[in-house]
Amino acid sequence: MTSLALLLVTGTALSAGAGVCPADAVAPEPGLTTEAALSAHVAHLWGLPPRDVHFEWGPGEGEIPGEAVCLRLLGSGAGGHWVVEVTDGEGTFRRRARFGHTEYRWVAARDLPRDHTLGTDDMLTEREPRWGAPRSSEAPEPGWTTRRVIRAGQPLTAPGVAPALLVESGSAVEVEVRRGAVLLRVTGESRTAGSLGDDVQVRLPTGKLVWGTVRPGPVVEILPQQER
């Protein structure tokens, strides 16, 4: 028997059969198949619904138990690869498996010009199976603007699209300066453009240049540590 599939009839398996799993293992719900329980476990780790997780077993000997008392993932999970340890009432079985997910990505529904404000009819979602954990990315929203020409079917991702600019370079902007419990409001001139949450440079009425963060309004909020 290879190292990819080991059937170990041990005290660990007998303890698991009594309802006790190792601290780093999970106990599937009764009646859930091993494969369904694995998908649910990895989906929980990745923050996805179980339907969006898929996997395939690696080569090995022996039959994988249809239902498990305990499940444990061994390894780092890099690239979606784990050694899966399945324990039922008779023993413990190990085999390599590779996990992936369904990625939902936004693409252009039609050709979009530069500086176009996205609407719901400009955006489509596509499903694409990928191996490994999902990548973190900010989904575009209606109201974002294009920073370049985007052809139909191309992904709507940064830097091609970005939140709409709330502050334009050279425009007048309301500025809030906080010093302890004191809040000062003045009108300044933005020296750089920015979207919600961006840092922009502002010239105050005194001529001093400071940096602040764009808040809803829009308002540029200057904190003491940002005055420089």
C-alpha cells in the first residue's frame, strides 16, 4: 500500500468511533457523505458556499469510506492540495486531494469607452472553475468608472475600473481638520484627485499643503498625523 492511501486500524479510529475526534479534526453531520462533508469543510475554511467547492482525489489504493466519523486536512493547503484523513468506525484512511472553487468574475457586457460610468446593463458575471483558494478582489459596482477602453467580455478589474472620483484635481473641496475634540471646517483646493477612501493633497486657505482622506460628502478629513 502506498503512502497516498493508508488504512490504519488503531486506537485513534476506535476513539473516533465513540464520537471523539482530534482537536484539529471535524465531525461531519450524521448522514452526510464523506465527499459532501469535505466540500462543506473546505467551503467553511474559504468562506464559500459548499456548492462552489469542487475536488478530486489523488491516486491511491483502497476504497474511501462513504461516511466519516472524523475528517482532518493535513498540510498547508497550498494550491488547494491537502492530505485528507478520513476516519470511520473501522479505521483511518489517508489520501491526497486537490480542491478548487468556482470563481465569479465581472466582465463587460459590451464595449465600454474610457471615463464611462458603469450601469447594471454594462456588467455580466461569468463562472470559471479554478484550483486553489479564492483570491481576494474587490467587485465592481454600478457607479464605478472606466479608466481605459474595455472591450466586451474583458474583466472589470482594477486598474481598468475604479470607484468614481469624488474629488477632482484643482477643485474646491470642504475640509475638516480635527484637533482633539475641536472640529474645524474650511474650504480648500484639492491638488490631487481621489475616490472614496483615497488620500488626496489639499491646499488650505493659509497656503499650507496637507494630506487627507476622502469621506462621503465629499469631505476631505485631515487627521493630526496627516498634517505634513
